[in-house]
Amino acid sequence: MSESPYKSGTTHFGFKDVAAKDKQKLVGEVFSSVAGNYDLMNDLMSLGVHRVWKRYFVGTAQVKRGDRVLDLAGGTGDIAALLKERVGDEGEIVLGDINAGMLGVGRDRMTNRGLVDGLDYVQCNAEALPFPDASFDLVTIAFGLRNVTDKDAGLREMFRVLKVGGQARVLEFSEVTVDWFKPVYDFHSFKILPRLGQLFARDADSYQYLAESIRKHPPQEELKAMMQEAGFERCGYKNLSAGIVAVHTGYKV
């Protein structure tokens, strides 16, 4: 097997080319910086619509009471809290995130909401998950795949830890499908978003990176093909809000 280009070459960090080995550290610095204001900034960036996207993402997932679910890039716990409602007291949610700051914020907020039982927190890299094969009924990742250096490796790992018959779901910013809306979206992303970051989080650069990372993420059909290449079958996606985000689904059969 040839060496992955991500191990020896360059990759993108926003619009910049960086050594692939450095991206994880750079992304880590971004999310350590924004962890405390992450939920506030999500509300400001999306006018609160991210909460609707996340509810749809979880509400249409293949999950039932008693299931064991891995939520990667689990951040501040939004997805895990919604999933906990679905799996009930008999189920288990493992919230995984590579960033200790985000994981700590998520654990504290879940505890403050009284959500303790059936929740585990694991600091882990999506490219090399510390779980046995076929460990989970459902694997989710919301707004995290675009920050993974080797996305193909991350998708292969999601496939590996999924049980046969299980489902993987990816919620991610994607390619806007309505032509007239594209310049409006670009203006918001590159002019408004960094200013909001500076005003509310005192950090314009991190939000500039987040806007750029969205544009570098594989669009809908490309990500679907990547999931198929990773081993998933019955792959598909649904655009939300004119393609600002898309929900991708694949199964292990």
C-alpha cells in the first residue's frame, strides 16, 4: 500500500497550503481559541438555523433505544444531547473530539444539563479511532469532517468501527446550489463572519479560517464518492438551506 499523500505532502489550512503534519496542530489552535464562544458564534453565524440542521440530522438518523453511538468532533455536545433523547437510558453515547478544550466544554455543559449517565468522553483522532471493529450502531460527525487532515482515513475509520447494518452520517457545510445566493453567502462568509468573530470572540482569524475551510471541503457528489470508496453502500445526501449544508448517509452492509 502506498503512503498516504497526507503523511508526506501538503494540505490546505483554509486557503493556505501547509505541511500535512502541521494541520492538526493548527486546527487545534483554532478550536482551543473558539471553544468558549462556539455556541454563541454558531448562533450568530447561522442566525440560529444550525439548531434546525442538527435536529434534522439526528431526527432522521437510523437509531433506536439501547443503541451505542459514536459522535465524532462532538464539540460542545449539541448532537450528543439530541442523540441521548433517541437512545434513552439503555443506550450509550461516546462523544469523541480531538480537542481537549472543546471536549471539556462539552462535558461541562452536558453535566450542567443533568446529562451524565450513558455518556462517555474520549479525546481521539478521527483518523485513528481507539475503538474495536464493529463497536457502534451509528457513527455521526457534524461540522467536523472538513477539519480532518486525511478525510479518507477518517471515513475508513468510521466504517471500521460501525457494526454491520449500521449507519454513518455526516453533517457538513457544502456547496450552495442556488446561483443568485452564492455572492450573498460569500459576502456573509468573508466579510461579516470575521467581523462577528472579532466583535464577540476577539478572534477574527479563526473565523476567517472557518469560512475558508468550508470552501475547501469536498462538495456533495465528491464526498458521496469518498464515502463509497471508504466502503459504505447506499450512500446519499440531502441538501439543506440551498446546499449551505448537506447531510450525507452511508451504510455498512
